[in-house]
Amino acid sequence: MSRAQFQVLVIPYRITSDNIAEYAIMRRSDLGVWQFVSGGGEDDETPLEAAKREANEEAGIPYDYEFIQLDSIASIPAGHFAAREEEWGEKVYVLPEYSFAVFMEDKKIKLSFEHTEVNWLPYAKAYEKLKWDSNRIALWELNERLKVDSYNSGHSR
């Protein structure tokens, strides 16, 4: 299995009975920082396939849930990944990180060993806790999309 030259980010979200969006942020077991599901593509996976696999591996999210690809794409320094020189060579400097959202309804997150805890938080609190700018930008985009969807469907948020 080889590491593909891209990263994925997956934001699990739900809407509460009060019509408030909440986002599942997870604390990484190795770094202790808060983030969304993330990981790299493998072999010939598409970003969507990688997002579904990572969401399943890290949070127990079934493959058949509906994933929405966001417009947010970040650049992650390739030096953050062990595969940089072994698989990609020294001239790969950054990897694109593709962002996705997945609606969870009342479903539970089942954490893998990669995370120690999960918190469901509204936008402002989740934004404040997140470590990485790419996570914050994708969260902002999803939150804005949900506001527009709520407005267009006649619901308040």
C-alpha cells in the first residue's frame, strides 16, 4: 500500500432539536490537539473514497452515509508526512487537503486509538478549540452552507 499525495479532512455534524448545528471535534492521542477526522489517501483512492475510509477507521462512520465535498482545499507541508522522501521524492513540497462533511443525525462517534475523546460543539466553541487553520476554514465554510440551507428551507438557526 502506498501513500497518495493528498490529505482529507472530514467534519461530522448534526442538527440539534433546537435547530443548532454541532460539529464533532476529536482530541488526537499523539499530539493532544483538537481536530476533525483526517488522513491520507492510499494507492489509487479518490479523495471521497479516502474520506469515507478515514471516517470509518477513526470515527466508525459507515461508508454509506452521505458525504458532501466542500470547496475548502488547504495545502499541508509534505514534510509532515513520513512518506515524503521515500515515496514522493524531495521535490514534493505540499499536499492538497480536500474537505468533506458528513451528516450524523443522532448517530454516535466510535473513536479509534487515534483519538482520546470527542466533543460535539456549536460553531464558535468548535472553531476556538481547533488547532489547524485548515480545520477552521472548512468549518467556517460548512457553517455558512448550513446557514444558507436553513434560510432557503424556511427554518431558523
